Amino acid sequence: MSEKKQVFTAKSIEEAKAMAAKEFGTDESNISFTVIEEPKKGLFGKVKGEARVEAVYEQTKADIAADYIKGILKNMDIGSEVEVTENADGILIDILGDTTGAVIGRRGETLDAIQYLVSMAANRGDKDYVRITVDCCGYRDKRKAILEELAEKIAKTVIRTGRTSTLEPMNPYERRIIHSAVANIEGVTSRSVGDEPFRKVVIASTNPRQRRDKRDYNNRDNREGGYKKDYERRPRRDKNPNEYTPRSMDMMKTSFEKDYKRPKPEDNLIEGDLYGKIDI
């Protein structure tokens, strides 16, 4: 609660009250007036002197916030209306108008800056902090839907691959949306890392994929799927599959062994020509 007090002087009390309402930017019914001096009538009904009225205006935090935003919009030369709603969560101020793109800014950065300044101004010097949210033409709800969809998409990828995923830097409001969405998805968890304004959300699987031991990977007996045995391999394309028979061990011998056991000319001579001439 903030109090404004000022004395206004005019030709009449009514005029002084109207001046106070214009100065404070509110209706006369919200202002407490005390008449300090009334105009006096002289001879022939002529009015002497002026009316002096003390006006006291007690502003709520919602009033302070709304006035602060109106001042910002005026300096930005943006003609928009300001709608104020108070609820259990705090104060919601919605900026309404057609030329509000400059108020939102890139990914809501300008809107976030305005919200921060308004919260500082309204809660200044008061121990009872009130949360103030500044929106513009329903932008907050649209952005929330996009972030929730993003969180669900990233979570599915993390669950499928088992790999951790780091999102782009976000402000505290958007990080809360991501954390809340991830909390409702089984199999993933989230945390924030880094420092402002580059703080990010990291989404990780609760069942990360285990890395295989290199020795096990190189061992064909332990490798998943293993190597197919020789007799399980596919037949050559130039042969009839129906006539295929398992490869014999002779087919797997080295070229050295084949050359070594290949019949030599002298072998033929011994078996045929030489021994054929001997009569036993």
C-alpha cells in the first residue's frame, strides 16, 4: 500500500477535487478529501480567495503496477489498454491492443523486462511481496503450450535414445514450465544448470543406456548377435541354394596348403610310369 498526499488549489472545491483525480489518475471516489479553505463571498456576491483541498490517495500494489505500465506504454508511444485482475496467486496485468508486438519482443524478452520492473516498483519498501504477472494479448498461455509440447517431444527422444538433452537458455518462468511438464512424464527427469541469464534445462533418462565394455565388444562370442558360423552363412549367388552343402574344412585351408598338397609331375611319374613297369 502506498499513499499519495497533495494540496490542490482552485476557484472551487469541485475544481480542486477534479484536479486531484486527474493528477492521481483515478476516480474521485478513491480519494479522501479534506477542505482546508473555502472561497469567501464578498460584497455583491463576488467570490474572494480560492479553495484549498488536501487530497489523500492510498494506492494498492495493483494500482501502482498499472500506473507504472501505463507510463511505460506512454513513453513507447503505444496506445494500449491495461486490464488488472487480482487473485490468490497475485496480480495479473494484461496489456490489450493491436500494436503490442514491441511490448512482447523476441520470445517475450521485452515483456519479461517490463514484468521485472513493475514487480520491483510495486513491491518496493514492502516486506509483503506480491507476485505480479504481466501478459500481452494472451501471449503467456500460447508460449506455455509451445514449451509443454517441446518438453514432451524432447522427453520421448531421451527415453528412446537414453541420451541426455540440453535445451536453450530460458528465464525462470519458462524453466518452471519445462520442469512441470517433465515431472508428468515417466522415465525422464530434469534439472537446471548454468548461471543467469544463460541457465538451461537438462532432461535426462532415469534408465540411461549402458555403454558396452570394449573387451566384450571385441569378443565375438560375447558380442550381441555374434558372428554366424560358417555353415550358417548364405550360399554364393552363382550356386543353387537347394544344392548348397556346408563348407568343408578343405575349402578353408590356406593357399599355401593347397599349393603344397597339389599333385606334382614327379608324383604322377612315381604312381603311373615308374611303378607301372615293375612286376611284382
